[in-house]
Amino acid sequence: MTELRVLDKYDNNFTGPLPIEIVGQKKIKHLPLGENYFTGSILESYSEIQSLDYLGLNGNSLNMKISKKCTLGYDNNYAGGIPAELGYMSSLKLLDIGGCNLTREIPKTLGQLKNLHSLFLQINHVSSQVPPEFFGLERLMLLDLSINELTGEILARFSQLKNLTLLNLFRNCFYGRIPEFVGELPNLEILQVWDNNFTFYLPESIGRNGKLMFLDVTKNLTVLVPCDLCRGGRLNAKLLPRTDSG
């Protein structure tokens, strides 16, 4: 079956090591193996499957450092940092490594994933600053960096991510102003930046794209709210801090 494109083994009762036979499927694009009972290591030979758009390994009992060129998932127990080799999976469109006990910084090589539309790194211990190369992911629509140990200001190059609909940065150590261009992201629907160290005013442009539906900026140092926040017309949920004006 060398022409196989999709192999869905999600949520069954498969046990033992991950199947090595899959490596021979040179055209496979979608491979959900999550919610099973696979154990042991992730095969190094999985790095040979260059055609993959999606590889899901969440909800198994894998316990190891991440092998190169494999994208993983929540409810495992990996150790170490995000492997730089992930940046070589050029066809990858969705990368979910949330809740994987990952540490260290975001590797610059993730900026090479030009086809990526969804990136979930939440609930880890990733630290340092977001690398500038990261903002070359111009097709990115969903970005979740929440509940980590990231720091620094929101860089100007963030404005290149014009396709973002979801931006979660909450429970990190970001600081400084929330720049004007965040409010100018044309497709942004959900913005959560609570529990950081942001200061000063929210951008006057927040909500004016007409698409913002949820905003949470609570638990920051000082965030003053623009008077016409709801001008966009769709903001139906907002959790705001106290303002100096009462």
C-alpha cells in the first residue's frame, strides 16, 4: 500500500511499540496514533516520513527524549527541549506539543515551517524569548504559547502574523507595552494575555478589526482600557483589570 495517504488508528486499544512499517509509506500525510497504549521510544526512522502533514501521538505511554523530526502530543512524559530538527518537517501544518514537560528555549528552526497553520506549545516550561525567526510563520492561524516561562517584549515582527485568529500568551513573564499592531491584526478573534507583566495602555485599535470576540488582560501590572474598546461590534466576552479612573 505505497499510495496510502491517511492511516487513522486514533482511540483504539493498540499496545506495544510504535509500528515501524509505517516508515515505508512515503506518501502518507495524516497519521493519528493517539489515545492508544503505545509504549517505548519514538522510532528514529519516523524522521524519514517527509510527507506528513499531521502526526498525533498524544495520550499514549511514551516516555523518552524526543527523537528528531517527530511531532508529538499531550499526555506523554517527554524530557528536554523542543528538538531543532522539527524545523525540517517542511510539510507540517499542525504542531501540538502542549503539556509535554518541555524545557529550554524555542528553537530558531521552527521558523522554517512555512506551511504551519497551528502551533500549540502550551503547558510546558519553555523559557527565554520568542526568537525573531519564529515570526516568519506567515500562514499561522492558531498560536498558543500559554503557561510557560517565556519573557521579553512583544516584538515588532509579530505584526507579520496577519492570519492569526487565536493568540494565547497568558501565564508567562512577558513585559512592556502591548503594541498598537496587536489590535491591527486583521483576523484576530481571541486574545488572551492575562497574568503577565504588561504595562501602560491597551492599543486604541484593539477590537476595531470587527472580529475580536474574546479579550482577557487581567493580572497584569497596569493596563488602561481604551474608551471605544467595543467599537468593533463582536466583542461578547471581556475580562478587564481595574483602571486608574475607577
